[in-house]
Amino acid sequence: MSDKIGQVAHYTRAEMNKIPELLSNKQYLAPTIDHESLQQEIPGAKVYDETTGKVVRMDVWDSWPVTNPDGTVANFHGYRLVVGLTAKNGRYSGAPTKMGLFLQKNNAKQDDLSTWHFVGYVFNSKTEGVADKDYDKYLQNSIGEWSGSTVLMKTKDNTLRFFYANAYKESGLSAQVLTTAQITVNPKDSKNWSSGLTIDHTKTTDRKTVFSGDGKIYQTADQGEGKGNYFSDDITLRDPHFVQDGDKYYLAFEGNTGPEYNYQGANNFTNQAYYGKSAFFKSDSARLLSNKNTAEYEKTYFANGAIGKVELNKDFSVKKVMKPMVTGNATNDELERINLFKHNGRWYVFTSTWGFHMATDNEAITKNSYLLGFSSDEGINGTYKPLNSNGLVIAGQGEGTNPTSFTYSYLVIPNGNDKSNRFVVTSFEKNSTFAPSYLLNINGNKTSMITNKILGQGVLTDNGKYFSASPQKLK
């Protein structure tokens, strides 16, 4: 398979506007979670609160398994490991967001939430693992740790390579940068791996900022346009996802297009590639430009979300800043939780997004959550075309529609088997716990949700134990 440099793909306004007519097709619909037994909090998600002297519960939302370099779930000395974003006393308690490490023994029942145990926070301080000589202003001003990916680079090693978004605040400016570190995880009793795990915080190393934007292809924090009348310009640089292709290392990530490459603003009303066919482009851009004092115009003006990519050196510094794989210019300003992997000779990239970030005022679109997908048959750096010809992979109820059981932050986990087209999709439920896992069929450039059954909460691989389900009803 050739690996040529492809064209930048665009998730278009025409594709976005097609969503309402697709919501009657169960091919795209997330399954329901009607079983109360599948809406439980993680029993082991508890931590000691130094301010009260009590053990308190934690919310767990975005999560990802520790993987091998190919994206498949790693076997870490007899354990499955998951990293989750956590906050003690609840996601909206005001507590800082911290990455927590959870373990489950490989011989445990995957769908038994009580078998997931909290190992500890990944870092004990915002500068843990930073060499004294390597002053890093972004880490010094850190206010939270956001989503990323974690890789077991060597099968028998006891170190894990982390990539995550460091949220920081400096001189009143809040933003994120892509960050890495290596942590060490040892047996709890120092000799017997089956005794449990512990993080050796004295051995954390190589913690550093990897990428803060280049100001050309990708927007930097200080290039944002601030608040409009209805919305703020959403500046994103987060969710780094590590991929190894042969001897090359890459980070795929969520970002925004920069001033020298498919920028936001007036550009979003003059480029047909962001709209679709010529007739639709002319009518839709004219309609938006004649209604400038509207929320829809402002969303369209700001929208320049990007699925970005950089090539890394072997020390995980940036070797080359690459063109985006996909952009959401004029359509979406926030394309989250990037996930990139190879299956059966084809590369797939997925992104989660909330409907209210779509550049439209159509509630049939804005009230839902989505997983979008694209694929390349020209290698990792080829042209990514929308799956299903429209980009939609999953549509599910949004938080406002179903606050007690909505799911989000969908993650398609590579199955490591080119002969199987079935994939497990994880997510979080109601902002606080692992959601039941979904099943997705991927066949070339087509996908289809399995809507009559789901797996247990937090299940990472298809264990054959299913619960009945039905497709969600979206309007």
C-alpha cells in the first residue's frame, strides 16, 4: 500500500445538514441503556481528601485503555489498565481534573465494575518528572490534566509513556498544550505482580511540553478572537493520540487551523470545500452573510476545528508539523478525542463532538452527541474520506436530552484482528462512570452500529457477554 501525502479533508456543512435525515437509520444510532444495573458508579473510584480527612468518591469521565503501540489493549503484567479523568467529590465540584490510573486483573470478569481498582493519581504534583534544567512555563502554570493516550512501549517493561493535554492559565489566558511523560508502575509488594500495582512517583521522568501550536498551520492560544455576541472562539490543543507506523512516531490531536492554513473568519464563507456542491455553497454562504447578527453566523465564523498531526522524534519531541487530516471549517470548532489506527490495510480516524458545537441552529442536530469517522486507503498520510459518505458513525442523546444516562467521548478500540470487523466502543455515562460498551462493525469505508446488544460497563474487549438493547430514538 502506498503512503502518499494526501489532501486535507473537510467535514462539510452539507454533511452536517444531512444528520437529521440519518437519525431514523439504526445504522448510526447509539443503543439504549435501559438496565439500571448498567448505570452504576465505579465502586473503586474513591480517594482520600486531605481537606476533610475522609475518603470521598470521584467522578470519572473521559477514559482510555493503556495500549500497545498499535492501539490494541495492552497486557501489563497480568492487568488491563485504564486512565480516566477524575475529580474528587464530582466533576463540577471545583476540584482540579487529574488523571487517575485504574487496574483490572486479566482473569477478572470484565463486566464486573467492582474488579476495577484505583491505583492512584498519575502525578502527585504539576512539575513531577520535570528536570530542574528544563523549566516549562506551561507545566508551572498548569491547572488541570486533560485527555490523551497511554502506551506500553515495551511489552515486559514497567514504564508507561503518557501523552495528555496540560490545561494551563497564564496572564489571564486559559488554553491547553500537548504534553508527555514517562511513569513507572511497580508491583505493590515490590516482587509479586499479582499483589496489585503502585506508581513510583520518584521515577517519573521526561515530563515536558511537546507542542503548543506553531501559529501557522495550527492556531496558538493567543491567536484566538475571544468572545462574540453569542459564542466564544474555542481554541483547542488537546487529546494527543500516539500512533506508531513502522519506525515512525506520530501524534494525532484536536486543534484549530492556523492563519496560514484554512483559517477561520471570512475564509469560512468563501471556500466551497467547506460546504459541498457549488449550488449549495452559493446559497448557504449568501444566507449566512445576509444574517450576520445571528448565532449561526457567529458559530460558522469561528469554526475551524482540526484533526491535526505531528511526526515525532524518538525522544518524543516534534520532528515535523503536518497538515491536518480533517478540518471542520465553517462547520465545527471542536473535534474531540482523536483516535487513529490501522485495520485491514486502511487507516481510520475518529472524533467525538457535541451537537451544540455544530455551526447550525437546527435542534435536530444540536441536541445530540456524535462520533464522526474518516478513512484513508493511501497510508497514514493519505487523504481521509468520510465514512458512510457522510462522516456520521454514532448519534446519541445529548446531556440536555437525557442527563441520567447520556454517553459521550466515544473511543473505538482496535481489535488487532484483520479478519474481524467488530470493534468495541467505550465512552462515559452521565459525567461520572464508565458507560456500557457498544459494538460497531467497520467494513472498508462503511460502518454500522449493533443496536440490539451492549457489553457491560467499562468492557474493553468483546467478551461475549451481552445485555439486550434497542436503538435510541432521536428526532
